[in-house]
Amino acid sequence: MKLYTTLLFLCAISLYSCKDQPTTSEPVAEEPSETPDASEPFFKISLAQWSLNEPIRNGEMDPFTFAAKAKELGFEGIEYVSQLYTPFLATFEDKEVAMDSLVAKLNRETATHNIEDLIIMIDAEGELAFNDRNQTRDAINNHKRWIDAAEALGCHSIRINLFGEEDPEAWKRNSVRSLKALGAYAAPKGVNVIVENHGGLSSNASVLAEVMTEVNMDNVGTLPDFGNFCLQREGGARWGAPCIEEYDKYKGVEELMPHAKAVSAKSYAFNDAGEETTIDYTRMLQLVKEAGYTGFIGIEYEGSELDPVTGINKTRELLLSAAAQLNE
């Protein structure tokens, strides 16, 4: 009986205690989530090999030391220029052996220096926007070898040029044809085919954007460059002569950004405040940011007043300072 009474007493206490407990548990304090550092840019910075084209072409720099130099300068990724390896490729009789040897050497360099291969800029491999189908067929086949090289290097893209007919409708038609062929070849290899505004009709951003819309392939896009918007040069020259007609660079970048898979920060000269004298970098970065782009922006210093390394460093400082202004 005493045991029975004791048990009843304990049950009563237990019921009373449970009734006094809150029906919901107290909220558990969560660990504060990490917030992005407002001082960090919204993009990463890579180095375009063309920034070093003069010392390479003058024989002062071995193009195979590009990865080492970029790492020394603090870059995470690099963008190759095909024409800077033409002398090496020319030492082989067999084109396939030549390309395999090039890829092997470049892969060793990037592995040694722990840097990321991003893009190969393709030059002098034939014109892709002429009416002559035999001419464009040969150019497409030449570019396919570089798509294979990009896959072997782990690059996400090759950059092509679109030179050809002067008539805009013919140029668009031929550009679409070539891009669809290259895009179809590159897609299963995980490689993008991207077009830079790089002279002639390719620097007419609205027309190039029309080409992108008509091609309508996930792995075909653009590489907006901050400075390459010359539509016509004196004497009809492709390069070197003064520009006599230029597309609005800010309008152009805005039109190309919806299709962008990379961005090129071109620079030529700087004032005493460290600003580019012809390009408003803060305005350019605002356009890039508004497009939702968060990938690499490649530095391409093309000036003559500074040595390449100084020009590269000033361009990076400007990119970072302009990005910081957008974060304010």
C-alpha cells in the first residue's frame, strides 16, 4: 500500500511539472551566417597573354614562361594567344604532333605553377565570315584543332575573330553558319566558342548580338572587350591605322554582356589619378555587374607609355578601385 501511494504521488508531481512546461521549445540561437566581404570584387582577375606580346615577340620572354610570370604577378587564371606559339608550332612537320607537343608543354607549366587555363585567343587561322564556303570550311577546320587543344588544357573557351564580308547581312549569315559548325563540334568537348568585338562588323555590338540570338547555342557567346569598338580605320586597314569611326563602347558592352562568357579589361594609358584615359572603368564594371556576371575579367594592357608589367599592375589596381566604388 505504501508503495502504491508513493507511485501515485510521483505521478502527480510528474503531471504537474509537465503542465508547467512551455508547449514550444525556446528558439535555438543560430550561428551568424557568413556575409560576403564588401571589399571583395564581384569578379576574379585573369591575365591575357597579349599584355606581354611585345617582350614575347621581341624574343625577350619565352611564351612558355607565361604561367610562371602570371603566378608571380598574383593572377589566378591565364588566357593564351595562339599566334605567340606559331614559331614553336612551325618547328614540326606534322600539325597534330605540333599541337600535342604544345599542349603537353603548357599543361606542365600550369601544373607546376598551379594556375588555371581559361581561354585560347585564336588568330590567323582563316576567316570565318566570307561567302566562299571553301575558305570558311578551311578556317573552321583550323579552329577545330584549337578546340581540341582547349579541351586538353581544360580551357572553358576559345576566342575567335569574325572577319569576312563587308555587307552586314552577308556577314551575319556567314558568321551564323560558322559559329553553328564550331559550336556543334565544341559542345561535347565542354568548350565554348566566344566572339570578341575585335574590328570590323564584330565591333558593331548590335549586329554581333543579333548573330548570337540567331545562333542560339549554349556554348556560343561573346567576349566583350572594353576598348575594341573601332568600326573603320583610315585606308580600310584592319589594324594599326587611326580609327575614323567607333561604336559607343558603353552601349556595346551593355549589348554584348547578355551573351558574355568572359570579359576583357582593355587598357592603353593612365592619368596621374590612375584612371584609364579613354575608358571609364567604374561605368564599365557597373554594366558588367548589372548583367549578373561574376566570372573572370582578363587584363589586356595594350599601351606603349609603360612597360607591360607596370601597365598590367595599373590595370589591376584600377579594376579593384572601380569595383570598390561599386561596393560603397
